[in-house]
Amino acid sequence: MEQMPSKPQIVQWLADNPGLTSKRDIAKAFGIKGSALRIELKRMLRELEGEGTLVKQHRNFRDPDALPPVSLLAVLAPDADGDLFASPLEWTGDGDAPRILIVTKSGDPAMGAGDRILVRLEPVGGKDYAYEARLIRKLGSNPLKLLGIFRAESEGGRIVPVDKKADKEWRVMRDGTMDARDGELVEAEQAGPKRMGLPTARITARLGDPSGPRAISLIAIHQHGIPDQFPDKVVAEADAAQPAPMAKREDLRDMPLVTIDPVDARDRDDAVLAMLDTDPANPGGHVIWVAIADVAHYVRPGSQLDREAKKRGNSSYFPDRVVPMLPDTLSGDLCSLHENVDRACMAVRMVLDAHGRKISHRFTRGMMRSVASLSYAQVQSAIDGNPDAVTEPLLDVLRPLYAAYAALKLARAERQPLDLDLPERKIILSDEGTVLSVDYYQRFDAHKVIEEFMILANVATAEELVRMKTPLLFRVHEEPSPEKLQALREVAEASGFVLAKGQVLKTSHLNKLLAQAADTEFNELMNITTLRSMTQAYYNPQNFGHFGLALRNYAHFTSPIRRYSDLIVHRALIAAHRWGDDGLTADDIAELGDTAKQISDTERRSMIAERDTTDRYLAAYLADRVGASFEGRVSGVQRFGLFVKLNDSGADGLVPIRSVGREFFHFDADAQTLMGADTGLTIGIGQRVTVRLTEAVPVTGGLILELLEIEDRALPRGPTPRGRGGPRKPGAAAAKSRAIKRKVVRRRK
């Protein structure tokens, strides 16, 4: 080419050839040779860069409003249609970052929200996205997101993480603050590579005043990535739903089914009925009906509702709010078994013998009408002889429930499921969201009636689907690992109890251990330690049994409004019995393994978020009592300190090891103890302690405590360590002192 190209020609060529962006590529394309022409090209490129028409990265030039052909992206959550999109991590354009569709091929690894990927981009036109991305390499998940309090400074600011485990603050440059105000709760992500000093972040969302009413649960929701807004398409699909027709359903509307729930329940997904069995071949037997909301009728496989429900996995419950799995149109209305309205249901009729053993069951898809929506306290009061205007006409319905439960207790005693006694604490909030008190949930026999009925229905469901050879998701709970069992045994022996060795572990063995501790000061300790020795229950297409319940076959059937696992099980029943076209599909079956992992993960996510929220509420409750003393028990021991559970509130606080005396403490991981090098003082799980609250941080849920007494004795003070020598052996000073005393005695003789 004899003439130099114009600036527009250079820009157009770069747009048409995104893979050729160096100065050498441009010179070769336009036939530019000789030092004079190359100097002129360099000048033109510098002018284009100065004008903002091109941006230079390393030795390459490109349009700032275009992405390089090989780019680094962050994967976004799937949209309502299930498509996977991503956002560029290095966007320098003036407008919004372009929308990028990820086009996957067979063999690509699974990708989820937050993953970082290296891709090859292809521009597309005429669509609602600008690029299609094809994976080159997955760079891994992106855990470097944080939630914290923004502290404004002249050159930007800092973010103080709300996670009490975080050990450093993050620096925010001026252009990454999103105009956040000092003290505001913000969501942020890492910006740029790790370097020495404070890591750098950019704010991605402003969440308002962290001390505002009900902000505590909002922190947990955002911190753990729990979706709390339904996409428009999901809401539209729910709003368009109509009550299920009778069609071929079995008519159960004349049966006096009742729902029994907490007094503040928003959804009612199970109803029950019991009666004596009139079959002379089953003297003293009972018939139990359990009817469950037919969510599968409304949430069809592959629908917008289905995709969103699967993504959420379950509802999440906080002291001040619920993040539901389904929109309120369904969870609080059409699916909920409200009294005196027709509701579609899946029901099972179970026949028990006089000893509470199930001898048969039958499933049906029906239409029911609850005769009453009752609370646990209301039912218990009626059975105890104090019925109200609602329950008095229903005594003939309620009494058979307890009679059937009495039989089920016989079967339970024979089966010996794990019998833990761990009272659940309830946080009482004011209308403004502040903590008024911490109390225990009242637990009645009415709770146990419903629990046993639901367990029985879940067993019948698993047995039915196994019999019909239909794929399903089992609820699996495996036995403790040998390591956790040994740790439990050591705590038991230290407390004066026995857990036998050399035999196949059964729940009955653990129940005998709990019975030994039942009327002692170690009751709560042994219950907590036994619970901690258990493995985490999860979902799996394969059946490994349920150790804790001592059951061979177990599946979740009874709560499809709030658990996706139950919806899958309902679909399996529909497919097995050919009750409609809304049963388990071939795609559902192919994805059962992935679904099991997904909903097991979301369940754990909700549990952690709910626990973190409780910790923060308890820290807020105790914040104005800093300096006060509390009784508690050692609930955990680590090298860096010990955890203490306070008796009154159930809050857990940390006693840092640096504040425990003035001696070095040796940590025994196997025995879960700390032993003083000078005094020989041994601190272990379960010991009674008195502590002083020195710090309470509501935004993180952290409580810092000072140890004052152990087992009613003041904390001994070892000598201040001197010199540079290593720590003494445990109890060395005490042993040396005893040896000196023995020598003195011998000489005197």
C-alpha cells in the first residue's frame, strides 16, 4: 500500500480483525514498510489512544467499546430461561458492559455463578446479547467476594468485612466506591491481583444502614448468596396459575383432615387424620392419613418456576423473614392447605398394627378440604382438657391422633432412633427488629405427633418407589466416621461415661450413652458432642440408609412447598402411578445426581446463613451488657482459644488463648484439651466456667470473652514467660515443684 491508511480505516480494520491487534499486525495489513512510515503509524495510533478511540493494553490496540477475542469473564447466575451469561472482568468502555452468552459443548466442566473463565469471544448481531463465548479454560470459583462496612477516606476508602473470620480489611480506590457513604453496608469483589498489603476491592452493591431494622438477616442473605428476589418471568408464571381441577383425583373432601403448624406459619403443606382400624384382622390397629400439598401440579418440569425452585433448593428461615422457594402466590395460597377450601394433594393411607408397626400403605392423588388450621399449642391445650371454641368440636378428630401416636411410640422404642435432647432457642423481636429476649421453643406432644406421622409417610414413600423401581432422591444419613466416634468416646470417658468399643455401632449404643448423662451436669455436653459426631445428612439417588433415624429406606415427601427434594419425590410418585404428564421426566432422571448435590449444597448454605443470623442477633442482644459476667460451659477447644456457650442465651463466644493466664498452653487435638505448661491446668469440653463479656460486635456476630473461673475456681496464674526458650512440657513446673518437695521431706527425715 503506497499511502498511509486513515484513522477510520485503522479503527475499522481492528474491528474486523479482533485477533490481530498489535502494531506489527496493522503495519503488515496495510503494507507499511520503512522507518518513516512506521513512525507515522505509531503517531496515528498514539493520537487514536489519546482521543479514546482505541485503548492500548500491553502492545495491542483495540476499540475500548469492544472486547478482545480472548477475554476473562465472570459467570453470572442462570437467567429465568436457564441460559448462562457472563460479564467481562476488564471493561473499559463508557457504557454498560456487553451481554455475553456462554455457549457450552459436550465435555465442558460445570459452571456456576462466580466462576472465572477464559473464553474466546465471537461478536454477534441482531440478538439481545453482543457476544458468544466458548470456553478455553475454567479458572475456578471466585470466593473473593465480601460483605462489609465501608469507611470513606480521601482516596476512596476501606471495607471492614462483616465475616468475623476475616483477618484483614480491603482497600477501595476512588473509582470503585459507587459513591457509597461512610458506615454503609456494601457488597464488593476483589479488583486486580493480590499484592502485598491490603487487598483491593470494588463495590458492586450498596445495601444501606447496617444497624437499620432487620438488617441482620439481610446481611446473611447477601453474604451467602441466597436469592431473595424472584425474576419477573417466575412471578408471572405463578400469578397465572389457577386452582387445580378435580379431574381424575380421588375425592377426600369429606375426610376431617386438619393441619397443625406453628402459630405464625405462613404455609401449610401437610394435613393429618387418624382413626381406629375397623378390620377385625387388625385388633387395636390404627389407620393414618397424611395429605401433602400437590406442588407438582403447579411447578412443572422445565418451567420458569421449576428452574428457580431448583436454584434455591429450599426456603430459608430467619427470625424476621422467610426467603421462600416458591412465590407467595403458590406457597402462601394455591398450594397451602388452608381450611375450608379445596386443595389438590398427594396423600398416603397407612395401616398400623397395635404396636405401631406399618403393615400396609396406599398412595393417591386427591382433592382435600382441611376442616381446621390449628397450632401446636392449641391442639395440646385441647388434649390436656382446655379446648377452645375451635378445638372443642374437633376433639373426636384430635384424640385418635394421639392414640395412633401412642402406638408409634412403641415402634419407635423398638427401632431406637437417635434420641437427642437439644432444646431450640427462639429469638423474640420487636416490631422494629430489635431483640427483646431469647427464649426456648415450647415443645409439646403435638409436635411429636406430627413428626412421627411425617417420618412414617416418608418411609412409606421410599418403600413405594423402591418397590416400583422408580428413580428418586433418598435422604441419606451415614454413620459417624471412626475418628469422630473416637473423639466422642474420649469426651464421654472424661465425663465418667462409657461408650463401648469393638461392635457395629447402632443408635441404641448412643442412646445408652445419652441416658447415662441424662440426669447429670453433663447432659447438654453429651448431647452436643454426640450431635457433632454425626455426619451431615444429604440427598442422593443411591440409598445408603438413614443412621440417625435407624431406617433402611427414607425419602422426603412431606414438604414440597419449601424443599425441592420433596417435589422430585412427588414427581417420581406421579410417574410411577401414571397420574399425569407432570411426573419425573427423562431429563429429571438424568440430572438426579447433579440435583442431589445442588440441593444438598443449598440446604447447607441456608443452615449456615440461619446460624450466622442467630449469632448476630445474639451479639446485638448482648452488646449493652459488655463487662457483665456469665455462666457457661466450654463447647469447643482450639489452639487459638476456647469457645464457651453461655447458659442463658445459648450464645457462643471466644476466649482467646492469649487471655488465658500468663503461661503457655499445649493443645491436644485428640483429647480436645488445653494444658498449661507451668500449672498443669487442663481445660476441656464441658467444663463449667464463668466468663466476662469484653466485646460484642453485632455486624459480625462475634463475642469475645475473658475467662474468670473454671469449675467454680479462680483461674490460676502461671509465671510470665521469660527468655527465648520454647514452651515447657505440659505441667513441667508443677512436676518440678512436687519433686523438690519430695527431696526436702527425705532430707528432713
